[in-house]
Amino acid sequence: MAKVKIYLDPIGNTMNIWWDDPNKAYLAEEVDSPYSNDVVIKDKTGKPISLEIIGLFPKELNISEKITRLFGIKRDEPFLLTAQRPQA
């Protein structure tokens, strides 16, 4: 039985599901649907080996949306989260 790997990116609001080796990825195609903009990743033979689900979290849980609202950052600007150590 094949192992399935799941990668969750809360900042990018995506989830990748791999049921084959990610190194075999050759082609990425958007799903033809008016309801989603998910992506199917295929190997060189055209066999699907992964699915990327885009927009996984609702707006209330979307970290990118919260950062934009809290810090007033435009979506087209890069943003790097950093942590500061508390001063003693």
C-alpha cells in the first residue's frame, strides 16, 4: 500500500496531498471547475501523483487575511513573520 503525505500550509492557505514521490512531479494543471482553483500534479506519463487544494480555510481562519487586516499590508507585498525574545 502506498504512503500518503499531507502538507498543510496555513499561511499560503493550501494543502498538498501526495500519494507518490514528489520528485516525480512534471506537470501541474488547474482543475477545470468554477467552484475551485485546485491543482493536480502529474508525473511524466500524465499519471496524477498529487493534489493541491487552494483556499482550504474559511476567511475567518485564513492567516493571510488576518495579517492583511491587522497590519494593513497589501496582498502583493511580501511579509515575513518574525519573533522577538522578551527582554529580561
